[in-house]
Amino acid sequence: MPVPDANRTVADAIDRVLEAEHAAAEAIATAEASARAATDAAREEHRRILERSRARISRLHELATARLATRLAQLDQNVAAATRAACISQDATDEVLAVVAERLTSEAPT
């Protein structure tokens, strides 16, 4: 009668191997699902970071453009004011030179 016990032992061993294979397959499936979830979460975080970075860059660009426009307008005003001052100064110089030239070239009583 040793044969039935041997068959039972082999059958039990096969059952344990099949259970272990089934448990391993479930563990692998769980690990794959977890890896997919982690990968998807990382991709989503990457997208959020990229969108925030693009928005910040856009805001910085807009601010820089506005500041540059303001500064250029100030420089234009400064140049216009300096040009007006130079013209006024030149006009005054021309008037003085004309008066001096008139006095030097006219016959004035001595």
C-alpha cells in the first residue's frame, strides 16, 4: 500500500507548486499594476510641472516686455527733453552771436 501514499504526496507537492505559481502570478500582476500607477502618476506630475513652468516663463516674459517698454518710453522722453534743451540752448547761442556780430560789424558811436 505504499503506492497510494506516494501518489498522494506527489499530488500534494504538485498542488503546492501550482498554488505557489498562482500566488507568484498574482504578485507579478499586482506589481505591474503598481508600477503602471506609479509611472502614470510620475507622468502626470511631469505634465503639471511643465505647465507651471511654461506659465511662469510666460508671465516673466510679459513682465520683462512691459518693463522694457516702460524703460524705452522713459529713454525716448529723456532724449526728447535733451533735444529740446539743446535746441533752446542753440537758439540762445545763435541770438547772442547775432547780437555780438551786429555790434562788431555796425558803426557804433565811440
